[in-house]
Amino acid sequence: MQLLHNKLLILTRAIILLPGMYILTLMWLIPEGEKYVPGLVALALVSALPGSLSKHQHPQIRANQRPFLVALTSFTAYGLVTYFWKGDSWTTLRAFTAITLYAWLLSGQTFRKVHVQLLLLISGICLVVISAYQATLGYDRLSGFINPIPFATALATLTLLIALITNSTSQRATKVIGATLVMTLFVAILLTQTRGVIVPIILIGMVGATYKLITSKMNLTAKIIIALFVSLTVFLSIITTVDKRIDHTLAEIQKIQSGDLSSSIGLRLQMWSASVKLVTEKPVFGHGDLHKTALEKLKTKGKIDDSLSRYSPSHYHNQYLDSLVKQGVVGLALLLLMVALGLRAAFLNPLAPKVWLPSVLVALVYASASFSDVPLRHPNTIYLFILAITILSGLDSSAPDSTKHLKRKRQKHQYLENEHG
């Protein structure tokens, strides 16, 4: 009976972890894959048995995560109020509701570093597969099954996380696979031609590579050769993959200088300008979905260009301004508080003192992408961010490395054989 109970608990835990594994893997390979996450979360909630998660719970981690979860719940609840009060995106609300419930379910859970490493490598492989598939078909911009900008945000997030685990592991196979994935994912980021993600990922990569070279024990000549090689490789990769995008950007700048604001950059400038005007009208609680009506009023008053009115934006290509327009200062404050408390939970993780670095880098990617997109309004990137923070804040790097553990077991076994031989 006890054996059956233990097997049932193992099965239950597997079902509970299923949404997280799906978010990092299959979600990117299936058209509209994000739509299945709420159903998987519901299955996990229904399947949860008393005691099924207690074995992997850590009281300090649960206490550290509690403020983050309360802030996440408050932001989601405010989104629900906004939705029924002034209208808003049901897709975004559904995503936040699902991932909030799932984050509470995983509250206090610990995740062994070796398992997280394996899952991240599989996730990277999935993103490489869909990227290679679209590149083979001749896509102008890689976009997964979503959109180039949020897809680039996801690629950048996984690139950084895999780069960090590759750097921190002692397993040669993991290093080789991880390094290969990082290079391939970087090329995929370039092929999305997403300026708001390419620039920060290059800057972060340059800072990381510089720090690694400075702190390494190699001689100065070797460091210079490696630095030149890496710089040349990155430069050639950029030139050969985004040359058309560079020409397109220069052409757009010329249009703006001549007074034509109908280009991609021009429309963004118009949206940012219009959003400031809209925020001043309802700064506290925002317009909700009524921002479209308010935008039409600005057109009637001649305060926005006809090209922006025809474009009729669903969002303002800036997470901070978009939140202010639709949910006001209250909504933006709750959003920033949620992110800050998520980082706090990772900083305070007693089982992984260095986990603050990947957490900060993930936040930096999202913060940078937020200047030209709304990563915390797209379901895919919402799921990825909240799940990443939840896992990192519960990461257990104190668990023994699997290869070292097996090596110690073999040495112990050999010692016992010699003793009895």
C-alpha cells in the first residue's frame, strides 16, 4: 500500500511539473501553443495531492517567494478589475491568471541544478529547431509561431541562461552542447532582426566575455587573440544577417527627417508621443481598452497623424507607456513591484547564492525589450518570465553534481572491493 502511495505521489509531482516543462519546450514548437498552458495548469491544480509537494518544499524559499506571489496576485487581480471596468486584453489576463495559479502551486519548491540544466538545454534545442525550420523556409524574420519581437525576447532569455549554465558546469558534454546552442541561438536572434533585443544582448554578451577574459588565467597574448576572434565573429555575423535591416533602418530615418512618420520607427515615435498625451488624461487608473476611443479623439483634434490613426495600435510598443495608458500609475507600479520582488526572492535564495546573476540578466532582457515592445502582454513571454523567476528563486545548487556523485560511488565501491579482496 505504501509503495502504491509513493508511486502516486511521483506521478502527481510529474503532472504538477508538466506545465513548466511544456512552457520551456513544446509550447514553442506548436502553433498557438500558449493556448494550452491554462489547461495544463488546471490539470496540475486538480491533480495535486496532499503531501505530493512537501518533500521538495523549503520553508525559507517559500517565505522569500511570498511577497513576489502576493504582488503577482495583486497585479493579476488589478488586471481583472480593469478588464471588467474599462476592458483590456483577455489573452493577457488569461495568461497572468494561469501563471499566477501555477506560481502559487510551485511555491517553496526546490529544483535541482542538474535537472534545470537539462531542461534548459532541451528548451534551447526546441528553439533552435523552430528557428532552423523557419530559416530553411526563407522567412525574412524569424518569429516562431508568435511574432519576431517576443520570439527574440525568448531567444535572448534562453541564450543567457544556457550561457551561464555552460560557464558554471564541470561536465564537458554540457559545455559543448551549451556553447553550440548559445552560438546558434545568437544567430537566430540576429535573424529575428529585432533591434530592441539585438543591441542589449550584444552589450550583455560583450560585458560577460570581457569579464571572463579579464579574470581568466591565460596570458595576455592569448586573451587579445581570443578577444579579436570573438569580436570579428560577432561583427561578421551581424553584417551578414542583418544588413538588410540596417539599410531599412537608415531609410526609415531619412523618411522621418523628411517629415514622413508612416514607417516602423516613425509609427513608434507617434505612439510614444500619443501615449504621453493619453496618460495625462487618465494618469491614475488608465483608459483600459477605451484607449482606442481616446486616440480617435486626439485625431479629431489634430494632435496625431492620420497614419497612426489608420494603424490603430492595440499597444504602444513600450511596456511602460502601454501600462500607463491602459492601467495607469497603479498598474505600472504593481507591475514593477512584481518584478522587483521576484528579483528579491532570487537574491535571497539560500540554496543558490549566485542565482542573482541570471535573474538580473533575465530582467535586463525584458526591461530592454520593454522600450520597444510589450513582453509582459504576450502570453509566451509572460509564461517564460514568471516561470524563470519561480525556478531561479527555488534553484538548489547545493545538490551534488551527478557526475561527481557517481564518481564518488564508484570510488567507494572500488575501495570496498579492495578491502574485501
